[in-house]
Amino acid sequence: MFTHKLGLTFLFSFLVWLGATMFFVLFGDLVLVDPSKDNFLGTFLLLEAATAIVLYVVLLIYKKLDKSPYASIKLGIWGSAIGLFIDTFSVWNHSIVFPKLSEDQVIAFTIWMVCAYAMYLIIPLGLSNKKE
């Protein structure tokens, strides 16, 4: 189940991580709000909604390229594992990776990241069907 086309899976996993990271490198100081501020929840929910849409589209594209059984679930698991591993070092070295972000924005990024990875694991379950 999880051995078909691992090269493609790893490539997509890395590209999803890179895309998300580059978004926050370029725009994080504009979209991340201090979690103690009143407008945090609204901004957070908008970011997560946009993330869910992007993940859904990425997973649909991946399923078109990888016709193997449970392709979307495979990407969700491997993508989360690879992304979490790399993000360990990104957050650890946040002053280098995200130099424009304040400490509060790094916390907001980390909150976003945890929920995004949960969606990365859950959305593929909805895309999976008995034919896979």
C-alpha cells in the first residue's frame, strides 16, 4: 500500500513543505497575528481555511499522478512526517528561517502548523474511496 511511487510522494511532500514555508517567509509578518490579540482567531481561521483548500487541491493533483491504492492517504502520512521533521529545524532556527517574524508571530505560525498537519492527515481520508 505505501511502497508505490515513493519518489513522487517524497517530492510532493517536500514541495508542500517548501510552499508553506516560503509563504510564511514572504508574507508571515503580514498574516500572522499575536495569539493574545483579539483578532487572532479570525485571522487564524482564514489561514486554516485557505490551507485546507490548498491541501485539497494538492491532494487531488497528486491522486491524478499517482493511481496507486490509497495515494492520498500515502501523501498525507508521508507529507506530514517529512514536513514535521523539517519544521522541527525551521522552528528551532526560526530567527534564520523566519527573520521578519516576532516571537509572538512564531508562536502563531506554530499554532497554524499544528492544525495544518492535522488537516494534512484528515483531508486524505475524505478523498479516499473504496476504489483506491
